[in-house]
Amino acid sequence: MIKFIVVEDEKSVQDIIKKVLRKISIANDTEIEISYHQKYNKNLLKDISEEVYRKVYILDIELEGSISGIDIAQKIREKDWDSEIIFVTSHDKMFETVHRNVLEVFDFIEKFHNMESRLEKDLQLIYNQKFDKKMLKIYSRNADLEIYLKNILYITRDKEDRKLIIHTKDVNFKISSSLNDITEKLDNRFIRTHRSCIANKDHIVEYNYSENYFQLDIGIKVDLLSKKYRKEIENE
Amino acid sequence: MNNLLLTIFYSFIVFLSQIVIFYIFNQFSKEPIKMKKILIPIIIIGSLVETFLTTYLSPVYNCIICISYFLIILKIFTTIKFKDIIFYSINIWLLLIFLDIFTMLIYNALQLIFPVLSNYVFVARPVGTIIMNVAAIIITKQKIIHKFINNTYNYFQKIDSSIVYILLLFTLYYMLGALSISHIRNLKLLIIIFLLAIILTITIIKILLSKYEIITLKTTNQLLIKNNEFYLKLLDDYHILKHNLISQLLGIKSIANNKAKKLIDELIKEYNANFQTTSDLRDVPSGLNGIIYEKVYNFNKKELNILIDNKIASKVLEVITPRSYNLLCEALGVVLDNALEAAYKSKDKVVYLNFREMQENIKVTIINTFSGIIDLEKLGQKNYTTKNIGHGIGLYSIIGRRKIKMKTTIKNNLFINEILIEKKK
């Protein structure tokens, strides 16, 4: 079941959202619960605090009163990074780029420009995507690190300073740990490919044992595939 | 011959114990030990000396020499602050003392059950030491211990360095006092006078420095307020100029040909893009917009996505003391420099600033995107930087200061820095 929390003060826009949600629910044959709010209030706060398996927020940015949709999103993110947020608004590109990153906003939809079809497309994407917000959390004295497991491509051991390097698409992280210790924090999508490498099999598109490499979905070849682990990899 | 063999054997056990201490230090502090090749011979010599001292000197002298030896060695072979070395050393000693007492209790219990063990004291001691070291390694690996160390570390950071050093001196003095040697007892008065003189000197210097600091801060603040007013005036002039310029361009557009119209549209778009950031600065709490303007201005043309979200209604200088204000400016300057530089090199080029007034603090959150590689353990350490320029001194100099708390979280490709500064009471 998915719970949709809609915060919108315009009746006409609320009706469009209601229509799209009903359509999506029938198309996917899923039970949904919808909670409507016109502004930030106690009931909304209750909805934010409530623990539901999956939540999707559809928020208007300009609301009645002093609390905007962005403020509500900030309040949501104080407690919950798992739910999806869609903004219904009309703001400039810079505003969107910043909040897409900072608040992990799924989409910004313009109110009066193909709103219905765009919202439908977004919700279908949310339905189709795996609900996967598992995280690797590492705490050190000076900084804490939190990465979605799905974002990790592979983890290698750096021979020089004996630290682990966590490779993601855009950034890499060096941490003090061992491959055995980090394995305990990962799930079964991660496989040992070499004595100094663990890889996320969801990102691997090819295993080449003759040339000892595996290829990732982003096109990178990693030369850390050992025949020793072939059996285990194929059994997975 | 037997004595020589026994001494070598004891030295070997001491050597192992010292290696374990360095291992525990490394586990607690996550600080790598430098120049390991030189360290091993030093530990070997240290082990021989310690064995000699254990045999010929009283335990108290031995203990004082050992404490000094480890503190000096750790300072030479690591890069962390001396105050931190004292903190980790205290924790190591507490752990080892606990295990020592525990091992002794077990040995005494075994002796009661098997009286024959009393004849093998020379074997029991090294065996006990080995068991103790193994237990220490196992305990050190436990997460709960690391959590405890991290929590106590935060409390320890609040204590002034000079107080820590004085406490260390007092401990050493107390240990000397524990000896019942007459000439040491005669030295007691001299040592007390010496320590009191140190405390007095440090206190006087601190009072003088803080008085000097307050005077300097007042001057700096007046200058900052002046600069701030200047920047705001500049901003107003810029807005008027921009408004007039766009009106004139729109006027020209109505009589221009298609090519000129296109050019005018592009110019207006560019002026409006710059206006976004500068108009955001109006929202920044008064007193901080000068510093942000100065930092952001240099990046204006580099297509950064900067957004400022201010939730502070009052003027910053009205809610925090001049000293805290100075600290906040310093911290904000350093973090913002890093954030802008790192964001510029990233794909999405995002910098987000959020200002909030909490019950007891002012909270500034700076979030930026970044790319490249980050060493988690080295963040905030001296000489480590994530922006490839400078030397990472800035952040290092702020961390651990009183009245300011900084927290860094890396969430996927976002670098989140939170600065908490105490409000006036």
C-alpha cells in the first residue's frame, strides 16, 4: 500500500491530483490511501510522523500562511529520507536544481502546463522503481557518511594506505575498514569478485573471466575479477 | 645465563604490549602511525629500557617514565594534537588498568584453588600480560567502546587545553608524591609553587589576551558593519541600475530588428540570472550578507546554482556575542570557500545556505554537491582539503573551539556542514 499526502490549497489543482491518483491506483491494481491538506497543520504533522511502508508527498510550494511547501519538505526530511516528494509549482530552473539535490525531490511540476500527464508519468515511475532506500552508514570522528546501497558500484581495498575505497558514479570515499567488516553492512546484492574487491551485481553487465574484468552499466571496466570467486558469483 | 634469557623473554613480552598499545591508539583515534620502519627499532629499545626499569626502579618512577615515553612517541609518530593524544592515552590506560586488575583477581583465585601455582610466578606474569593484551584487542574492536570514545571525546573537547596539561602535571606530581622518599618530599613545596606559578601565568595571559581580543573584535565588528552597509548600498545601486538597464533595453527592443531583439533577450536573461543571487543576499541575516556577497560574487559568472534560505528574523549581532559572531564569520567563510570550490567542480554545481534560529543556537547549514575522492578519516584534519587548493588549515583551526559546534555529514553526493553557534544568554 502507498500513502499519498497531498498539500494543495487550490481546489481545481486538488481535483486534478485526485483524478490522476485514482487512475494510477486502478492501472497498477494497488491499494492507496490519500490524505489531503490545505496548509501546514497538526494533521499533516501526524501524517509526516506516521510510519507507513511507502509514502509519496505531492506539495504545492506557495501555500496560505507563512509555511511554504519547501518548509514542509524540510520538516519531512528532518525525519524521513525514504519517501518521494513531488512539487507542484512554477519556479525557475536554479530553484529546482538546488532543491532536487538538497531535499531529494523527485520532480517539479508546473501547475498550468501539462500537469496531469506529467504527474501521471511521475507516479508511474515511482510505482515501477524498486523501493530501495537501504543505506550504508559509516560514522567517524569528523564526519558521518550515508550512501544508498544502490548508488555503490564497487568497493576496493587500497594497497597503499590499507583503506577501502567506495566507488559511486560521481564520487569516491576512502574509509578505514576491512572488506570483511564492510560486507556485514551490505546486503546480498554485493558479491566478492576479487580478494580486494566487492561489487554491486545490480550494476554489472558483463563478467569476463578470461581477461579478469567485469564491466559496469556506466561503461567502466574493473580489472578485479578472479576465477577463484567464479563459482560463488554464478551461484548467486 | 638464565637471567639473561629471562630478561630477553620479558623484553619480548613488553615489546608485544607496546605494539598492542599502538594498535589500540590507532583503533581509538583512527589516526595512522607514521614512519613505522623507524618506530619498530624505537619500540624494541623502549621495551629493553622498560624491562630494565621494571627490574631496578620503583613502579612509580617506571610509570612516570612510561607515560612520558608514550606521550612523546605518539606525538612524534602521529599528526594529531597533543591534547587528543592525552585523551586517547587516558582511555588506553583505563582499559589496561581494568584488565590488569581483572587478570590479577583471576590469578589470585586460581592460586587459592591450585596452591602449586605460587611456584610459577615468573611464568604467570608474562602469560597474564599476553592474555591481557589479547583481551584488550578484542575489547577495542567492540562498537560500544568506539561509541563511548566518540561521546567522551566530544565532552573532552570542551575542556581548555591548558587545564588538561595542568591536570597531567598534577597527576605526575601526585605519582611522585606517592613515593616515600625524603628528598622527593622536600621537593613538594617547590613543585606546588611551580605549578601555582604556571596556573597564575596562564590565567593572567588569558585575561590579557581576551581583553585584547575584545578590543580588536569591537573594531573589527564596527568595520564589518560598515562594510555590510556598503555592500547593501552597492546592492541597491546594482538593482536600480539593472532595472533601468532592462527598461532601456526593452525600449530599444520595440524598435530593433530580429537579430538585435535576440541579442537583447540574451542580455536580459544574463542580467536576471545574476540578479537571482544578489537579490537572495537581501534575505541573509544582517551582518552575514557582506561575507556571503564577497564569497559568492567571485563565483557568480561560473554558473553555480546558489540558493539562500533565511529563517532568522532578527539581526545576527543582536542575538550572539561579538566573539561568537567573529567565530561564525570565520567558520562560515571557511566552509563557504570549500563549498563553492567543491560545487564548482561537481556536475550539478549546487550550493544551498540555510539560516535558522533555534532555542539556544543559531544554526547555519551549508549543503553543496561535490565530485572526486574524499578520505572520511582525514576530514577536518590539518593539511587535508577537499577542494585541491589551500592546505585545509581553515577547517582544522575551527573544529574543537568552544561556543561553536560543527557537524559534517556526507549524504551520497552532498556535503552537509552544520554550524551551531551559541546565542546570548
